[in-house]
Amino acid sequence: MEVIDTIPEEDISNTEQNVASSSNDNLNDIGRCQEDKTFSSSSFARRRVQISTDKVEIGSLNILSAKFESLDYDTCENYPFLDEERKKGYKFVIQKSISRWFVFLLIGMITALIASIIDISIEELSQRKYAVLSQYVDKYVVEGMLYIPFLLWVIFNVIPVFIGSCLVSYAEPIAGGSGIPQVKCYLNGVKIPRVVRIKTLFVKSIGVICSVVGGLAGGKEGPMIHSGAVVAAGISQGKTSTFDRDFKVFRYFRDDHEKRDFVSGGAAAGVSAAFGAPVGGVLFSLEEGTSFWNQGLTWRTFFASVISTFTLNVVLSAYHGVPGNLNYPGLLNLGKFESFNYSFYELPIFVLMGVAGGLLGAFWNHMNYKLAVFRMRYIKKCWLKVLEACLVAAISATIGFLMMFLINDCKPLGQDPTKYPTQLYCEDGQYNVLASIWFQTPEASVRSLLHDPPNTHNALSLASFVLLYYILACWTYGLSASIGLFIPTLLTGAAWGRLVSVGLTQVLPNSAIVQPGKYALIGAAAQLGGVVRMTISLTVIIMETTGDISFALPLIITLVAAKWTGDFFNEGIYDTYIELTGVPLLSWDPPPLAHNIYASEVMSHPVVTLKCVENVRHIVELLRSTSYNGFPVVDPPITDQKEFTTYGRIRGLILRDQLIVLLIKKIFNETPDCWDEIDSNIFRDHYPRYPTINDIFLNEKEKTYSVDLRPFMNPSPYTVLHSASLPRMFRLFRALGLRHLAIVNDTNEVVGMVTRKDLARYRVWRHQGRIGVEELLISKEI
Amino acid sequence: MEVIDTIPEEDISNTEQNVASSSNDNLNDIGRCQEDKTFSSSSFARRRVQISTDKVEIGSLNILSAKFESLDYDTCENYPFLDEERKKGYKFVIQKSISRWFVFLLIGMITALIASIIDISIEELSQRKYAVLSQYVDKYVVEGMLYIPFLLWVIFNVIPVFIGSCLVSYAEPIAGGSGIPQVKCYLNGVKIPRVVRIKTLFVKSIGVICSVVGGLAGGKEGPMIHSGAVVAAGISQGKTSTFDRDFKVFRYFRDDHEKRDFVSGGAAAGVSAAFGAPVGGVLFSLEEGTSFWNQGLTWRTFFASVISTFTLNVVLSAYHGVPGNLNYPGLLNLGKFESFNYSFYELPIFVLMGVAGGLLGAFWNHMNYKLAVFRMRYIKKCWLKVLEACLVAAISATIGFLMMFLINDCKPLGQDPTKYPTQLYCEDGQYNVLASIWFQTPEASVRSLLHDPPNTHNALSLASFVLLYYILACWTYGLSASIGLFIPTLLTGAAWGRLVSVGLTQVLPNSAIVQPGKYALIGAAAQLGGVVRMTISLTVIIMETTGDISFALPLIITLVAAKWTGDFFNEGIYDTYIELTGVPLLSWDPPPLAHNIYASEVMSHPVVTLKCVENVRHIVELLRSTSYNGFPVVDPPITDQKEFTTYGRIRGLILRDQLIVLLIKKIFNETPDCWDEIDSNIFRDHYPRYPTINDIFLNEKEKTYSVDLRPFMNPSPYTVLHSASLPRMFRLFRALGLRHLAIVNDTNEVVGMVTRKDLARYRVWRHQGRIGVEELLISKEI
């Protein structure tokens, strides 16, 4: 890798308007970041140019992929839109509003129902599996043929994992993992292909059942959030591409703006179903993505969350045989806590545990990142992915088996509410503690660690469990299987938290304050905080899951300590994955010290523009020859004697999709009959997957026609002067959810375009103790 | 009042750039709203004009006051700013960031300390007062001279209320009431004069102690939120105008943008201290005001909230003699609840109670609104205000006395943890229940109603209490005294909620599910929801205050039902007061059906512009003769042959305050020496109260000098085309916190200015079953 400094006076467009042009230079932009402060503020000639490249080092976190496009949150106020508003009037506003509430109701209910189905399936299958295993262990331990239950366990693990992994690898790879990074990107405004399709939901649901039943170190909570998002996107659109059905309802919700609002509600409903945490759900949507928030949306999101947890509660209470008794608000049920007391002097301990969680989490993230890079490099084939998943499933069983075989931690029966007490080598009337931890879902294990009475677990078994599960969880996340990391992380944390309490009991033997459950909870929070680095929503989620509000302060202190410690080393695991995929996520704030980076440096040009009345052939050729998504509509330039090349005075902005629809519907000036049927719905029918230009066939005569773009374009797109600073554009993008921003000169003539990728390129850079603003590479690959 | 239809082709500027011009027509704009749909979309001639007026009907909710100005959330990227960024570099960013966290820490701590002082003072004084009263009642009841304790009670009430009311009426009227409407406006971006001054804080703190000790039907919780906001504003600026001290710290936080962030943290810390609800505090800041939110700010706000509740907890626990035991997270302490159970069939009951709360709340708001109008009309003199407050204080005592005198509700001693059991006419070994409700702070009464065992209260005493307290609370809110309405509203609601449980016990005599405390809580929530109409934050606040998460769903259902019912009739009480004051609050969403209202109709013109290099005399005269706050800096117009009058091509925007500073510092082209000392601090020294133009004296020679505005103006203000729609401008304002928006024509020449008031004028209008977009009046008065 060589360091290239600057390539003056060269302008490469690498924006959404333009898919990255290619070059074979393999740039390493780390060496040059210190000089970024010398960015010229006015001279165009001294502009630094970052050439996009096709060859990217796999595993680089400093790239943006050109293949991701933005959602468009801005309303296109064209004639059909205004016409609809005028014709349908206030009644339509009311109707839309009622429908919106209704859709949020459905989102909450259906998300909860899917969660219930997943939960009940996992419960039923796991119970059978572990009941059989427990019996077989106790049966064959007498005969000394423990390899039989071991092999059985391996088989019980590998078969479901094989099914789940095949589904994910072959049918829908986007359904792998927890789905939280993808949902986060979507909420941030990035279109991730196929992320909210029904097919993804199917694969995800079956995949997560298979993974959890298959004994992988993971949980069903993360996938629930993704499921909620898919449900929301599906219901709100009233159509499905997977089954190619259009139910002709909710057509007015078919645009990026509305859809994204629904998806944020769906994600919140998912969190709510997963953790029984409606407030946490709302805060998750807020913290993780939604940049423009309003009270109405908050309300509806909250509504969906509450409905979701309520529905789940009703269904699961009925399933557990106590229909009236609403005690199952979420999938993750940590059980009722007695109220914890804590003293002032314990707070430093919690901080230290937070720091430990941060360190462990940062290391976990680093290992997992290395593993992900390894996978990107070498495990590319689908069969290899499936093989790896099966291997991990087998190893999970092996580790569990070895632990319960080697560590003979016995406790008298009846003390611990374990379901399948396995005797193994214990004396009669005793059971093997480790077996009871392993012979249940990881979630039930978390519950055991939080609630088991003091002295249930000895230090050795806890320590070895922490070590092995830490590695196992790290290996598991990122497999080609639908599985989340909340549960294994909580489990690891709860285990070492309990270990801390065992240690503290040695120091303070008679202290009533050392409740093992409390320390297990703090450990779990610390580990989770160290890995995912969400703070506010996580605090609330844990508070809501445990049902204990008085414990807020210790949780917050722990989580903040964990986050700060972890952030010192690397990013949260979700962000790491997002960077690895090269998604152009816009962070909350523009990079600091960027006020002297101007639009003229950021924008991409040349720009392809259209005239107000444009020849059809020209449009077709333009769409074929470029991959731009937004075209400024301009008056032809008056003069070319400007400082910059201009492309005429801006009149509006038209999108590729809109042009495609105009061509399909043949709305040409020469075919005035078509103009009668024009309304907003012509653009909605094809949303969100418009045909490509290659699917459109026009005869030669039609190509000589012309089309008037003015009624269909967005007549007042946001524009800024070429002298606007990067933070100014950033805030505009972030606050308004823009997709395109036209850059104009003093006389309102277009000189360039800025898209999300142009802004996402600039990022504060602070590795190795040096600070600067770095420009990321943009690549077609990854 | 007569209906005037349209006044064609007349343009009146009534914006922040221009204080309302006056006219004596007294317009009633209700009759014309149905025609608003016919708003011309392009023809300027047909534009409807709303003439601003000086004579406003008192009590109108359809006016905007011209006296309120906007906060400016947009960063002015002028040369001193860029220079500072370049010179100080990343170190400065880090330093600012650390200072910011430190300030939030201080905000949390000091807010909590003030809350503690208020709480302890009230506690101590009230205890003495009620102990004496209880003794005297029991002493004189035997002698038949009950008028002595009655008069004593009246005196005990009137004296503190007199002090508090005098302070508020004469010293600082803005300290009256709960302060929540004012904080809400500030967070929305409106500068409310004197709202965050130290003096206000003093008056508020002493005032609230006086009011609560004086037995007014109110609480200290609302004022705490205001106090938190003042603390935040005070600390973050490192200076105080009240004491005229500048501590020379945190100078870089002296702009509207930073200050407002701190205030949102302070408000959250206030909520957190008041209710022990850190999450509720964050959500309050979010729900009630902050339109642009980012993760960093959320974080810091959360931090301040947690610190606040923690500090309060430590102090109050020490005060109550249990220093280690952190059980006092907030001022409002509803006590520990046993977990409530609820059944499916109770949900409809909760909904009905919510509806009842909504109805009662709406009626309460209506009555209070009428009362406020009455006060605006007739109780204008300060001594009248004080007199009214004292009268209410005396009547509060009288009502209490009459109730305990007339309703002989006796219960055996020891059943209820009342502090001063008053026997009155009860038999020995019994106490008067109503006396125990009245002889304590309203807050303690709420606690009694929530926790007293079943059958403590009989239906008659509850019913009469509800009726009288409902009226009393309504009369109290809006008095010239610092007092909040959370507690009396909760108290009224808890009382009728308990009444419901008494009724239900009659219907279902043997049901274990009818827990009076549960119904009292639901009633309290319903009543509060019906009055204030906050939902999300209120749910969380109540959840956190009661410490019971499992009860979230019933609370949400109740609150939503209450809000919807209430919203059908009128607005929440805070919003009513805001509208009554004519504050140009921007709602969350632009009015519907407003896409065909264009910038050219909304903007105000003529516009006063400045040249890039301007004569000093001209600037002085301009500042003297106008009251504009923002001036576009333009190149002189090239031609006047345009469709609209233009004022030249826009170069930037300069604020009145900046011009004033330039004049004070005499930064003229002819005095090049001054240019050396220019940095961002010259603008910060005077923030937020700049001298007026009349305070500046320049000699004749200086007036012939010229000043170059270009280094100081904002070089790239946001602009939109005259064809931009109202919702587009609205979103820009709301999302970016703008104060001025320049409207330009096709060639970037200024044609008008839009400010907050221009946008706030347009509001959806839906009284009396008709719908439209109404334009509010703008008035200098109110």
C-alpha cells in the first residue's frame, strides 16, 4: 500500500448521482490525514481529490460502497401531488391519519404474533431436545457410554443449524446475523437491498428458530427487531414483491418518507416484543437511527410498541396456561427481581465493572472484526458458510459436554429451579450445575445466573464458563445464520458478574449487600454495553426487562463506563459491521473542524441535466448511459464565461424513477390523451422497485416525441451556494433526510450535486493518536 | 367584530425582521377560513393579507405577539469563527466537549441542590404549621371555639402566600405559575424575556416555598423544571446579568445554539429532580420542545438527569436520617407500590376512566382559560393580583375547615400512617380522615390516597373533596404565585379514582382485583393526562415515580384515552397559556393542505438590505429607524425590471447584534488597528443582552467611515426560492432552528424575508366542525 498525497485539479464524481468511476490505484489515505487542516478554503485548484477505487483491501473500515443508495425523505411537491391535495382535501388528511394509526396497530400486533410463534416453536423444540439429552446422559453415564448422548447432542445441534444456515446462505443472505445493523442503516436513510422483504422475514423467522434450537450461542431478540421492521414495511405498503400481489390498499403510503416512518415503528415494536420494553423500543428507534423525529411519529411508535408487548403478553400468558395473568411482556423474560439495594460505596465497584465490560467488549469486537474479515476473504462460498455454521454448532455441543464432564460442580436438588436436573457424576439427590446451564436455551441460562440463590455456582465453573462462552459467542456472531448477540453477551456478562460477587463474598464474607443476582445483572449490562455501545435505550431496555426502576443509576453508571472505555479502543460491533460493508451512514454530527471544507470541494461534477421539455430519445439514452438517480432540470445556460462550468439555471429536480414512469406511461407532449389519467398513483404503483430503463421499449416514432418534465419534477429542491460549508450541508441532509442537494452559483445555476456519499466520506479520524478529517474511499465492490 | 374578506395587493410586513405595522381594523378571521382552499397558487395579486392589528380582543387564542423573538440555532460561519476553529484546532474541540460534560454535571447537581433546599424548607415549615393546627383544633374543639384554629389556619395560609405573591407580582412576574409553558417556548426556539435569569430563579424558589407552605392547591414540581432551565442557562454562560458579574469561563458557550442545548438538559434535570424520573426527564425535553435532537445531546441530557436524581437522593436520604439508603430519587415520592395486577377485563374500565379524565381535564382547562382571560382583563394591578392570591389562600383554608367540620368521617387510629391524627368530633381512639388529608402538603395527600388501605375513605368525603379541590385547583392555577399544577391535578384524579374503586367494590364486592390504590393511580394519571396532554413523557414519569413498570400498559391506555378525549374539545393547559400570550410556537408539523401556499405569499417585504461595505451613518440610521433583527447583505441590484422588486444578489446575512458590536468596537475600514483584536469573543462578551443602538455614541467623523460587513456576516445563510411551499420552509425552520430565511428569486436576488412569526401564523383551524388553514393576527400588544 503506497501513500499518495494529492492529485490536484482532478475531479472525480463518485456520488449517488454517479456510481463511482474506477481507477486501479490502490489508495491508502491514512498517511495524509494530518495535512487535512491545510485544506484550501477558496482555491479550487488546491482541492484534494480522493479517487475511488475498485480494489479495496478486504476488511478496511475506511471505505464506502457505491452500491448503497439513499432513501428520499423529502416530499416531491409536483403537480400530481398538489392536485391530489387540492382535490381530496382535509378528508384525505384525516383518512390518511386514521389509516396510519391502523397500520401501526397492525404492526404491533403482527410483530408480536410472529415473535410469539418464534418463541413458542423454540420453547417446544428446545424442551424436547434437552429433555431427551438429559435423560440420555443419566442413562448412559451409568453404562460409561457418554459418547452416545454426546453424539446425539451434536446431531441435535447440527441438523437445525444446517437447515437454518442453508436457508440464510442460499435463499437470503441479508437475513443473517441479528439484522440490527441493517435496520440501523435503513433508519439512517440508506436503502439496503432486500432488507425489508417478506422473503427476508420468512428466512429470518425460520432461521432464528433453527439457530436457537440448534444450540448456537445466540438469541432471538435482535432478529425480532429486524422482523418488526419487515412487518412494518410490508403492511404499510399494501403489496408484496415476493408474492407479486398488490392489495390496492395504503397506496398513499408508498413513498420513502412514509415507509421509513413505519419501519421505525416496526423496529420499536420489535424491541418491545423482544424485551417487553415499549419505552426502550421508542428510544431504540430514536437512538439508533431516526434523525428527524416528530411528536406524531413518536406517539405512533409508542402505540405500536405498547400494542406489541401487550399482544405478546396475551398470547404467551395463554400459552403458559395463565391467560388472565399478564406476566410475559417480552420474549426475554429475566424474571421478577426482588428490589436491589445498593450503597454509595458500591458505585465505584459498578464503575470498575463497567470498565471491565468495556475492555472485554472492545476485545470481543476486535476479535469478531478480525473474524469477519477472515470470513470475507476466505469463506465466500455458500457451502463453506454452511459448513462453518455446522462446525460451530458441533463445537458448542462439545464445549458444553466437556465442561459438564470435566467440572464436577454438584449441588443438592431442589435448590435451583432447573427443569431437567442431570445427575451425571453427582451423588444421588444432587445435580450437575453446569449441565443445567447448558441443557436449556441461553436465555434461560441468563435467568438462572440472575436468580439462582447464592452459592449455586462455584468460581471454577463460572470462570471456565465465562472463558469458553466468550470465545464461542464471538465465533458465533457473524455466522451465516439468523442469530442475535444480546443473549450470549448478557450470558457472558452475567457469568462474570456472578464471579465478581463470589470474589466479593470472599472479601466481605458477612455483607448482606453482595447479592449475586445484582452483580450478575451489572456484569450483563457492562458486557452488553461494551459490545454494542448503545446507552440510553439499553439502560431503559434493561430497566424495563427487569421491571426494576430503582436500579437505574447503577445501570447507567455501568453502561456509561463501559461505553467510554470501549469507545477508546474501537466502535460498537454494529457500527463495525456497518463500516465493513461500506454503508454511507451519516453520523449525528458533522466532523469537527470541517467548516472550511466547502460545497465546491465536496460536490461531484460534471452534472447531467435535463431541459424542462426534453426529447424522449435523449432521456432514454441518458438513463442507459448513466447510473445517476437525480437530474436537475434547468433552463439552458445563458453563458459559459463563468468561473465554474454551469449547467443552466435550476428549475427543479427529477428522479430516475419518475422518468421511468413517464416513459412507461408514455406521457408525451404528442400523446395528450394520457394526460387525463395522471395522478400521484402512477408513481406509487411501481414503488419501491421500478423497472429499469432496459425493460422499456419505445418505438422510433415515440423516441422523437418530447416530454414536459415540469409538472412531475420537484419544483423547489433544496439548494445551497457553492460556498456553503460541509457542516451546513451535513445538517441539511441529516435534518431533512435529503437524497440530492444541488449546488448552485451566485446566479442560481447548477454547478454540482452533493449526495449522501459525498458527505459520508468525511469522517473524523483519530486512530493512532493523530487527529484529522479523513476522506473515505468509495468503491463499487465489497 | 366584522368579517373582512380579502385586501388584495397589499403587503404588510409583520415578521421578526419587522415589528408588526399597525392598523386599527379589528379583524376577525374566523369567518373566512373556509375559503382558504382557494388560495391562489401563483397569482400574487390574489394573495390574502392578514393585517396586523394593535387592538386585540383579550383572551383571543388566534393572535401572535410581535414582541417575542426567535433563538438562532444556526451557526454563523463568519471569519472570526473560522479563524478560531483553524487556530485552536482539535484541542479546542476536545476542551469544549469536556467543558460541556462538566457543565451538564454541574447543572444536574445544582438543580438537585436547589430542589433539596426547596423541599426541606417546605417540609420543615409545613410540619410546624400543621402540627400546631392539629393541636389547636383538638384543644379548642372541646371548648367549642373552633374559630380560633380556623383563623389561625387562615393567617398561616395568607402570610406566606402574601410574601410569595408580592415577590412574583412586583419583582418578577415571569416567575409566576409553573414555568413549564415558558420552558416549552424556550425549547421550541422562542426567546421569552427574562425567563432564564438568576433573579427569576430566586423569586421562583422563594415563591414556591411560600405558595406550598401557604397551603395553595399546587405543587413544587413544575417550578423545579423551570429552575433547572435557569440553572442551566446561568452556569453555561459563566456570567450573570442580575449581579453583573462575568466569570470569564465558558465564553465559547455564549450563543443561542449552545445555550439552548444546555437549557434542554436543565429542564430534564428539573423533571428528574422533581419526579425522580431521569428517563422521563429526557423524554420531557424531547416531547415538549427540542426539535433537533442528536445523540450527543441526548446523552448529556440523560447524564444531567441521572446526576440530578442521584444528588437529590443523597441529600434527601441524609435529611431523612437514612444516608446510605437511597430511597428519595425525587421530590414527588409516591411511595413503594406493591406490584399491581390487572386483568384483561379491567382495560375497558381504564379506558373509560381515561375518557372521564379527558372530559374533566378539558372542562378544567376551559374554566381556567376563562379565568385567565378574566384576570387579563380585570386583575391587572399588582396589588389586585396579590389580593387575589391571598383570597384564594384564605378560601383554601375555609374549604378545608368546612369539610372536616361538616363531614364527620372517622376511622380508628393506627390504620393509616397519618402524621397528625386530629380527633375533632370523632370518638376517642379515632381520627378525622379529612383533617388528615388537609393537614399535610397536597403531595402527602396524594400519597395517602394512593396507599391508604381499602375503606379508609368513604364515598361522601371523597366526592365532596373531588368537587371542591377541582374548583380550588382551577382557581389557583394562574394566580400570581409560583406554583405548579401537577400535584393538585394528581390529587383530584387520585380522589375520584379512589371513588371509582369504592363504586366498583359495591358492584363486585368480593373481587380481589379492585385495589383502591391502583384505581387512584389510574384516576390521577387520567386527570393529569386530561389537563396537560403530554403522553409519552408523562407515562414514563408516572412509571418512574411509582417505580412500577408492569403497570405501563394501563397507564398508557388511560393517558391516550384522556388525551384524545381532551383534544377533541381544546388544547392542553400549557398550550392554552402559550396561545394566550401569543407566543409564535412552531408546531411539530406544518399545517396540512398548505403545499399551495408559497414563499412569495408568506414572506414579508420590503426588505432592508445592506451593502457589503456600508457607510457607518447609514447603519446607525437603519438600526435607529427600524426594529429589524436580520439584514441581508447584498450586491447592489443590477436591474429593476424584474417581476418582483429585488434588493440585489444575496451575499450573506448580518444580525442587528453583530452590527451593534461592530459599532461598539469601532471596527471600521478607516481604523485598521482594531482589526488585530478581532476574534469570536467580541460577539460573546455582550451575549445575550446586547446594548441598543441608543447606547452607542459615535462622533461625526466616525459616521463618515465605512465598515466591511463581509468578514462578520453569515456568508451562506439558508435561502429558498420564492416558489418554495410553506411546508418546505416550515421543515427547514423547524429542523434547523432558523431565525431568518431569505427568499430569493431565480437569480438569487433577495425578494423577501421569512421569520418564525410568518410561519407560525399559519395554523390548521378546526373549530366548530369546519376545517381550514387560518392566518393568525400579529399584534404588538398582549
